[in-house]
Amino acid sequence: MVVPLPTSMITKKTRAVGIPVIDLSLDRSTVSELIVKACEEYGFFKVINHGVPNEIISGLEDESLHFFDKSTDDKQRAGPANPFGYGLKNIGLNGDKGELEYLLLHTNPFSITERSKIISNEPENFNCAANDYIEAVRELASEILDLLAEGLWVPDKYAFSRLIRDVQSDSVLRFNHYPPVNNRDPSSKPCKDDQIGFGEHSDPQILTVLRSNDVAGLEISSHDGLWVSVPPDPPQFYVIVGDAFRVLTNGRFVSVRHRALANSSRKSRISIMYFGAPPLSATVSPLPEFVSPQNPSRYKPFTWGEYKKAAYSLRLGDCRLNLFKASFQQ
């Protein structure tokens, strides 16, 4: 199913297109085909009937609001982000900035437990909410990856999901808080640097599962370079293909570039992202099913740790995969 966006969202820099909406309650073979098509054409889709209880979703959002409502001094105790912890406006270590504050956590339950002690006045509440959310969303991400393996006719159904289910998985959880910025409309004219909440980029991991409250701001880049506004849908999740998945499929899937505009509403915008990643030592390279004499490997093998190090060494908007292209493509 494809739902058109409201025409009021069309501007000189953006356009309305249909974003794939995948109903996970449909027949399994149908769902797998639809998800594969969405990953090939968009690298992005929304899932409904996903099975994650609303109390798990709202519970973690409430905890995140409690944290971001704290004083600056209190929040700073959970930072600086290096890379985990609390950050304000600075994105990464190379000069990128945005109109946001954020909290970045490793999904390891022991790490969550320790971080909870400096994040929340009631650490057990945050710890339970975060770990329950991570477990539920990891299961959702794994199910989507299994459906993709089936739709791609990969013999090993768990070839993708095994990477994020691994106990050594380097998956992370990120909370972005976009406070109102001067109550202006960033879509009314071309965006300037100070109108960007989080700059254009692709996600380096395998798969991102994202949700937000009811405040708009997310945009994805279409094939022709125009920006597509994504309407918020708080009970549902959006799924984003990452660079590592693009490599695993030898470029068959698109790792979509996206951004968040600075928040021009009167209400804060909260988004929560689960980034599903392999262990640091895991090798990332195209699966044999996607390589042939007619379609040779487009990427050199690398470990996730090597790619992550490269990502941290570059600016947010840089195309990291260029560093790992096969020699015939350079």
C-alpha cells in the first residue's frame, strides 16, 4: 500500500510522493515482496501492525521527556557524548552542528543499567523502559530482516538478523530532542545551516527503526534529489536501510539519505532510533547470492569496526562508502 502525502507539504525544495506502508499482518510472502521492493526503490518504509505494544512505546517516550525536561546542568552530567551520553548541538567530532540535543546509548543491557544511574532520578524506571523497548524493537527489526532474506531468496534465512541478534552486536539507541526554534517555518524558503535540526546523511548501520511524536521534521531524499517530507505517525515505525545493508546486497538496496529540519512548531519534537548493527569484528561484504561475473562485488570487504571508525573520521554528509568501493568502480 502506498499513501500519498498532503499536497500542502510541497515546496520548491520538497515534493509529495507515496511512501510505502507495509502491513505486517498480511500474508508473509506478500509482505516480503513488498518490503524488498520498498528497499530497492526507496530504502525507506513505514510498518503498521508491527506488534510492539503501545505501552512500551509511550513508556520510553515518557522517560525521554523526563530527561530532556531537566536543567542543562543536570543533563550535562550524562555527557559529554564520546560517543555515548548526552550531547547538545554538536553532532560527531568534526564540526557538524544541529538544532537539537540528544542522548546516545549502547543497547547492551548492562550498559543501559549503568547509564540509567546518571540519566534518571528513578534509574530503575528508565532502565526497564529502555531495555523493554530495545528488546521489542530488536525483535521487530530481526523479523523484517528475516522477511527480506526470504524475499531475496537468500538460502540462510537468518543471514541478516543474526548480525543484530549477536550478543556482541554494536547496536545503539538514540534519542533526539528538537526544541522549538523561533517558531518559524523552515520550508518557506531554502534551508540555511541554522534551519537544520540534523543534517543530511545516510545511516551507517544495517537497519534503523525510527519513531517520533506528532511533530513533523523528518525528510528523505528522492532519486532526483528532491526532499520528501515524512508525516509523523507516533504509534508506527519507519524503517531506514543503512550503508551496511547496501553493501550486504551489493548495492541492490538503497541507503537513503535523510535529514531533520529545525523544529518550527510550538511543541518539542522527540524521535527515537534503534540502529541495528553487527559486532565490531564482523566482516561486511556482499553476500555470494548478489555477486556474479555480470555483477561483480562493488565493495571491498571491511569489518564493522573499520567502517565505524571511518564514519567517525568524516563529516556527517560525506559518502562513507566511497572509501570502500571496489577498485573497478573508482
